Amino acid sequence: MIPEFRSRFRFRHLRQGLVGAALVVLVVLEGLNAPRPAMAAATMVSGVLCLATLAVPERLFARYALGASAVSCVLTVTEAQLSARPPNTPGMVELGALLLLSTRAVRRCPPLPAAGLVAASSLAAVVIPLRIELWDDFLKNLIAVIAVCVVPFMVAVGLCLRLYDTLRERERETFRQAQRLEHARELHDFVAHHVTAIVAQTKAARFTAAAGHTQSPEDLDRMLAQIERAGSQALGSMRAMVTSLRDHATASATTRPTGDPAGPHRLRGPRDLRALTEEFSAVGPAAELILAPELADRPLPPGIATTVHRVVQESLTNVRKHATGVGRVEVRIGVRPGDPERLEVSVVDDGQGGASPAAERSAEGSGYGLVGLAERAEEVNGHITSGPRDGGGWHVVAVLPLDKTATEETIACDHA
């Protein structure tokens, strides 16, 4: 990609150089039309200066534009006092450059400086026909057309380009914000999940040691191996996220980090969900996965499958972090009753506390887990509800569309 960018960059500069050289040649030819060498040289210098101002950096533009407009006006006033003047052209390339200076000033400069630059360059453009030898009705009409039609048109073009730039910047900022939210969700989904497992396993080991229970070397090695595996997974997810952020092409495409075990293009299936529940059960209460039979042979759209995985992952993480007295967690995935085109994902525990928003904003939680899930669900035209259950415990229910076409259209509209 970098060689291609460099090739385009060189081609663009080559093209700009050829256009600039052609315009300079035209300025020289127009200067040679002057009857005296000094007048020809002054015309060439004024025209080249106006052209060069169009290419200067933004920080130098105002200074150069005022200078070019002043030089052009002085040359016009001086030639208007002479008896021998160019017979047919006053410097049309210079006239076009002055008009473009007005457009660039309106597009790039703040309102007050832009008004001054437009006034200076427009005045120089309006009076430039006075360099012609014959002053007749045609000359007066030309000046009137430039003042009444051409100058306002170039100002309007500058305003349109300024509006276009503003809209593009807002669009880029919206896209960058979407990228930041996506990366924040990825960090929370992967790293927080693994780190929470490390904390839970470490607490279990400390509790066992504090209670005075004698652990066999095999049990101790098993607990340490689980902590080591969770730490390695957290490092892998963090490394994948950093790689994604450093790779401009990957970040611009808003792809998910390669540390994602299922990847952005591979469909998540029951095996991935079963691995989540088994990992959770290994260091916590039993988690049971109940998958509706009608979904066994029905492939889910990639966006829906990823969202289902994230809902289960985040819900289990919240149970591990916030719930107390949990004996069993049930993960149920099936078609929503009474609505065959909607998928329902529920994670229910029987504990004494729940992963409430207030609990998530404690010292151990960031408060962004359920927010991220809600954002993911909205992206695929679904919704999430959570709250305490009657009789104790907490539940998280996500309702997502099963219609692949509607889901893809929604995602396309969000990224358009």
C-alpha cells in the first residue's frame, strides 16, 4: 500500500508541475505582448507571483496574497498612465489567478481575513483590463462583467468548497469517534474478560490458602496454569489491539483485532459459546448453555453471531465480578417466542446480587460493559434489557434480528 501511495503522490506532483510550467509559459507569452521590455518583465513577474501564491502553504497564504494583489494593482495603475500599452491582452492568466485567490481565501481563511483578501484580490482582478491599449465600450463591459458576475461567482464557489470541507471534517470526526468506540468495546470485551478471570482465580487461591486447606501440588499447578493461561490471553488480546491501532489500513477499516479467536470474518458457532461457558465453569459456578435445536443448522449473519458472543462473554464476566452466592448460570439462545425472525439471547444467574449499572460503576468496574453491549445491539438493529429477577439473581436479555438482509442493510447505512 505504501509504494502505491508514493506512486500516486509522485504522479500528483508531476501533474501539478506540468500544469504550473504550462501556466508560466503562458504568462511569459502574455508578457512578450507588451511593447517595452521593462513592461514585459513587470507583467511576467506579477503573473508568476500570483500563480505562486496559489501554491504557498496556508500559514503564508494571507501575506503572499496581499503582496500579489498589491503588485498587480500597482502594475495596472502604472501601465494605465503610459501611452504604449499591450494591444490585446492585459494578462488573462494573472486575472484567473487573482480570482482563484479570492476562492481560496473564502475557503481556507477565517471570515474577517478572508473579507480583506477577497477585497484586495477582487480589486486587482477588476482593474486589470485597464492595461489594454484601447479603452472603449468593450473594455467597460468586460470590467462590469468581472465585477458583477465573475467575482461573486468565485466567492460563491469558495463558500461551497468551505461548506464541503466542513461536512467532510464532520464525517471524518464521526468515523474517528466510531473507531474509538469500537476499540474501547474491544478492549473491554477481551482484556476485561481475561483480567476478571485472573482476579477470580487469584482470589480463589488466596481464600483456599487463608482457610488453611492443604493443596496438593497438582491442584496448585492447575490453578496457577489457569491464571497463566488467562494472563496470556489478555496479553494476546492487548497485542492484537495495539497491532490494529498501529496498522493504519486495519484501523481505517474498523476491523476487529486479530486476537479475536473467531476473527472478524469467521462465523461464531456453538463451539465458541461452549468454550466460554466451560471456561467460566472451570473457576466459578456451573454455567449451562442451552441452544435451540432450530438454530443448530441455521447460520447466523456474522454481525449477529459476533454480537451473541459478546453478550454471553460480557454477561458471564459481570456475574464473575459482581454477583454473590451464584450456584448456577443459564445461557439460553433461541428464536424469540412469537417472533420467528428475532433471536433471543438470555443469561440468567441465581445469585444474591447482579451486575447492575450501579455495581458496574464501582471501583472494580468501568460502567461501560452494558453500554458497549447496547451499542453493539443497536448497530445490528437489536436491543438489550437487563435487571434483577424475581426471586433473586440477574438477567440480561438481547433481542436481535435473524433476517440477514435487514441486518446487512442496517450495518451498511450506519457506515455509509
